[in-house]
Amino acid sequence: MLILSSEQVARMRLISQGLIDPLPTAAEAARWLTCTQGQDYPGSTVSLALRSSSRSTAAVREAYDAGTIVRSWPMRGTLFAVAAEDLNWILDLTAGQTLKASERRRRELGLDSGVLERAETVALRALAGPGLTRSRLLAQFAQEGLPVDEGRGYHLIFFLALRGVLCFGPTEGREQRIVLATEWIGSARASGVAPGRLPGRERDREDGVRELLLRYLRSHGPATVEDFCWWSKIGKTPARAALADLQPDLLSADVDGREHWMVPDLPDRHAERARTTAAPILLPGFDEIVLGYQDRSAVLTRDEEALVVPGRNGVFKGTVLHRGHAVGTWKRPTRRGQPVEVTAFGELPGPVARAVPRLSAALPV
């Protein structure tokens, strides 16, 4: 078993996540990460751009417009960007648990089975073809007598997304249109799948958990089983069974007494790219480097995390990394052409201070 330091873990993750050697396209970056934090649409667009060779947010939006990437709630009741062909099998693994966990809130809001069935009927009619923006879909719901106040509209959309009826697809200005998933996702057009059922590879549950765990360790490693369970909300028992099956094809490492897992060639790739992983990087808020793990200590101490999420309000600031660890937060300047505004956690390392103007100019927009 390898013995790794926390810094080595942080720097290896930059490689695993495609930040050192980007993927050819935005769609391939989304497919590689499997699920990319997407509740902040602009930030998640930058995250995918940073992991694709064009480093272009326009290319990410083009992937949404082409139907190769969609946004939905495949895990944790949180919006993620996901490769279109992966949405169905991930929902098969996770949607039931999320629907059950949110059932009580739907009852509190008076969203009974009759309301949910009417919402699905309205959505199937209203979203056929080009789809609608969120505000226009909510207006359509209201026009049909469905309740949308006090979060009810959100829960109707959320429920229908978990059921595989709809997802966020093509862009319209600064927004995305909500579309029928079975119409929008390319393979549905050829397969003739009935509305309400997404196309995709049929998997039994054990096979699906193995696939999801392998993808997670490949794109997020070194990571622990606990990290995966937190990220996916898959239970520890099926996760450990999947790990036992995958173990011959994985490499383990001890990090401060905790077992981490990764693909076997990662240490060699890190040795080849060690100098690059030390370079400063600007990441948007909600990036997978921070939010992809239960244990964030490789990139943030507890005190630093409190500065990234002030007041623990769920809103993550962009981070400045050096040697894989966060050294401050940043925000875009108020005046065009100026470098980003960095708030250091302590004294900003010299290499970071010197790199900020260059990194600012290179940020995907």
C-alpha cells in the first residue's frame, strides 16, 4: 500500500479531474466526471470549460444545445451537469431514494398524487418540441390551475425530473430551456421510448453501483469509500461490495490512517506532471475539487472552509489553489479588464500573486 500525504492527494486529484490534462470536448469532460455540480449554472459552465481543451464556455453551451450534456437532479437532490446518455441509469440507482426523502415535503405542500399526475400531463403537452424556460413552465402550470407558490413549482419540476420526464437542455440567453428528456436526449429519438421513460443502458443495480464507483474513483481519486457514499448517496454496504469486485483493478493508499483508492496509473501520471500540479489555479464556486468529497481537508482546513462558505449558507466562493490547496477566494472584478479580486487566507504566496493577472486573463468567459 502506498503512503501519501494530504498535499499529494490534492495534487493527484487535479490530474484525475482533468484540470491538468483537459479532455478534448466539454461533453467528454462531463462524461469523465459523470456528475458535475450544476446548481450554479454559470459556475458549472466554467468548471466544464476548464476541463476541456477549448477552455470555452461557449463550447459548453454548444454541448447543451446539441443535447450531449443536460442538467438534472441525478444525485443528492442537487442539480448536476451530466452526459445525456448517463442520466437514465444514474436515476435508476438514485431517484427512488431521493423521491422517498422528499415525499414528506411534497405532502406538506399539498402536492398529492393527483396534483403530480396533472403536472406531468401539463408538462408533456407544454414542453413538446423546443421546451420552455423555467419561468414560462411555471406560468403554464399556474394557468392550468396547478400551485406554484412557496416552492411548489420547484417541487413539481424536481419530481418530474426524478421521474425522468424532463431535464434542462438547450440554452436561451442566460438560461436553459426545460425539455422533455425522452425527446431531447438523442437516443430517444431513434428508440421511440414512451414519454416518462428515459432511454439508456439497462443495468442491474449491482452493475450500476460498480460503474458509478469506478467512474468516481477514476475521475476523483484518490478518494475514500465514504467520499463516494457522500457524493452519490449510495449506501455503504453496496458500495463496499462494489469495491470488493473492483479492487483488483484499483490501487490503495494510506493517507493519515485512512484508506484511499485510485486507478493504478495515477501515481506515475502525477510524477510526470508534478511541477504542473504545483501551479496556481482559479476555480469557480461549487467546483468538484471542493464539493466532490465528504472530507475536504486535502484542499481546505475547517477554518478555511468557513471563509469559502461564509455563515455556512450553502453558497461557495471561487477558490485560488496553490499546490492543490486553497490559499484564498476570488471574485470577478467590477471593472472590465481588471484582474480578479483575491482575498487571501493569510499571506498570499509569491507565485500566486504573480500569476493572478495571467490567470484572470485566461479565465473562461
